[in-house]
Amino acid sequence: MQAFLWKHGKMMDLGTLGGVSSIAEDVNERDQVVGFSQTENGDVHTFLWEKGRIKDLGTLGGSHTDSGSKINARGQIAGSSTTATGATHAFLWERGA
């Protein structure tokens, strides 16, 4: 299963972060897509897809991010991620951090 964007009557495959699957969760007016994907080692990370490229947003130190990430018109992404201790915390990603 891989995430896609429907645009101009066609499905665009968004790819993965090296693993076998990805899931899109939200898209904004600038066709920026946020979702989550398996990495090569099986961890699950949030991704941002824009302008034909998928970017790994990482985690808060743990091995995975949870589903439910959202993106607004300004490109800010909110979601939740595990920390190195295994706790789950909310995050806000903007301007590359």
C-alpha cells in the first residue's frame, strides 16, 4: 500500500521512506501531503511530500510517529510521536524543524 495524490485526473504515487508502505493523511491547498511511512529498518516516520519529493520528518527520539498528522495552509504539520523513553508527545513541525 502506498500513498498517492489525485491531481488532474491522475494518481501520483508519493513513494515511501525506504520501507514497503506509506499512507497519506492530509493535503493542503499547495498540494503538500503529510502522512506516515515505513523506513528501511521498519520504523514508522511522518513524511512531507511536496514538489515531487518525499521528506522524512523523523520522530521525537523514538521509533515511530502515530497516525493523525495534519497540515495547514502555511505548511505547519501537527501530529504525535514517541520519545526515546517510549512516551508519546504532540509535535509541531514548521520551517524544517
